[in-house]
Amino acid sequence: MKVCRCRPEFAVDTEFGAGYGINLTAGYARCENGQADLTVEQVKVIQKILDWLETTGGEYPTSES
């Protein structure tokens, strides 16, 4: 398996584990067990989430009328 030598752009902790490295430019996710390529669709979804976080600060809209 080819491992990208570039550094992760993001550090991510999830309910499944901590310390994942994500690089959207190179298209990979990395953990202590190795590295996996991300699909184009996965990169798009992650970027959409990051864009949402940047524009909203992570706040969900309320349904107050």
C-alpha cells in the first residue's frame, strides 16, 4: 500500500477512535493502522461539512417562529 508522505490537513476524533489524519487535497484518511484513499464523493461530503462549520460555527438552525 502506498502511503502519502504529505501531512494531514485535519486531525479528527470520532466515536470509533482518536487521532485520524485527513488530507482532502491528497484524498486520504490515516490512522495508526495505515492509510486509506478517500473517494471523490467522500472528499465532497467532508468538504461540505467543513464549509457548513465555517459558515455557521457549528450551530444548528432553530425552528423558532
